[in-house]
Amino acid sequence: QVQLVESGGGLVQAGGSLRLSCAASGIMFSENTMAWYRQAPGKQRELVALISRGGSTKYVDSVKGRFTISRDNAKSTVYLQMNSLKSEDTAVYYCYVYERSSWGQGTQVTVSS
């Protein structure tokens, strides 16, 4: 079965950086579109960034220029590099694989102001 394991979350000061990783198993990773979503307390889960199997990317407007999604097909891993973090980026971040409609367990990112 599909397994997505996120890591890299934590507590960081505003203006700092974090890199999230999501290691996938049980899928042909290179053939799947991968994404990062986030959910802040009291808010709906929202798409942060996605990367197609061809490497095309898409970002929510609020993170453009600050976050970068990338993938390493040899490692079956998708990354989210987050720079210039703001308090409003505080949320649980989830990895998602579109073709299998599967979620990871989430990793907490907390940005202190």
C-alpha cells in the first residue's frame, strides 16, 4: 500500500527556513503528481504547492517566491524548501499523491513572531 512519511517540521523564528521531506513507498513515484497541503487551526486544508511527474510546479499565491517544491525520483522523495517564513505559515503540512488520493500523517510547522 501507499506510504508517505513526512519529516523536517519544527519551530522556527519568522524569517527563518525549513525543508520538509516526504518519502514515498508503494507507488511508482516518478509517475505520480506530488503535492504539499497545509492546515492551520480552524481553517480548511489548502494546497501549498504541487509538482507534476514532468517537473512542472504550481504554488498558492501566498508562498510564491518563498517556497520551492522539488522531487528526487531516485529517492522517491518530494521536498518543500520554505524560506522567509511568516507566522501565517504555521500549520500542519501534509504530503499528497494525486493518482492514489493518499495522504501522509503530517508534520507540524510553527513560526514564531
